[in-house]
Amino acid sequence: MLVVAAAGNEFYYGNPVEYPAALLQPKGSDGRGGSGLSVGGSTLKGERAPFSNAGSYVSIVAPGENVFAALSRYSDWARMALPGSTAGVYGFASGTSFATPEAAGAAALVWAANQGLSARQVAAVLKRSASGRASWTPSLGFGVLDAAAAVELAPTIAPARPAAQKLLGRTRY
């Protein structure tokens, strides 16, 4: 299991280290190692979103500014109609909470492309295939998530463990 957490939206408030993200990608690690991913937010231009926390515990970033999504009915964000929808509230909103599920979804696609990968290998694939191409910075981590590049890279990685085999209704490794 790969745990993915939001890096936080408090850059304007002193850019504090956020938890649990900093537990997954420890402060001072410069995005290396860790037991999960800490995800910051990016703009459509591939820059760090102004609100997104930055620092040594950020693994990668994903689009987090002006993301079209389902909103809480109590949200202050502007609402928009979703053609064909008869229920729900939709609109554009921003935050690392929008970027994080994009990274989690990309991780699922990587695992689908290579089911034998460990959680650490999946995280490494996402980091290596991001826009920084294995180069880390405090503001973007290893760069903007590139799901297509990650899925393309996944089959080239030797699995950490053999894929599970189904034998007479039992899973065997």
C-alpha cells in the first residue's frame, strides 16, 4: 500500500511542515526515500501554486490550482453547472487536497502496469517520471506529476516481488 498525503496550503502563513505528509517523506529528505508521497500543488504552467507548501519533505506536485471538481455545498468557491448532472455541486477550486488524489490515481495506474512493484518502487516511478526527471527542488519536489510517463516507465522496472498467483482459490506469492 502506498500512502499519499497533501503537503499543505499554508505557504503564505510561514510554510509550516505539515503532517502526516512529513511522516511519509521526512523533513530533510529532499524527496528521497520515505514510506509514501507528500504532494504539493502546481499551476497549469507547471510552477508551484502560490498557496502550496514547499520544502525538503515534498515528493512531487500535481495540478492543484483551479481544478474542476465536486464541491461541498458549504464551499465558498463559485459553482458551475455540470451538463447532464442532476445532483451535486461543482466548480473550480484550489488546494493540495485536489493534487493528492491525482497522484494516488497515477500510483494505481502504475501498479496496473506492473503489479509486482512494491509501494516504494511505485513512489520511485512517480518521482523519476515527473517533470524534473529525477532532479529535486524544494518548490516542486521531483516536478509535476506525469501519469503517462509513469505508466510507460512502470513495465521497465524489475518487480520487488513476484506477482501473486491464484492456485485453487488461494493467493500464493
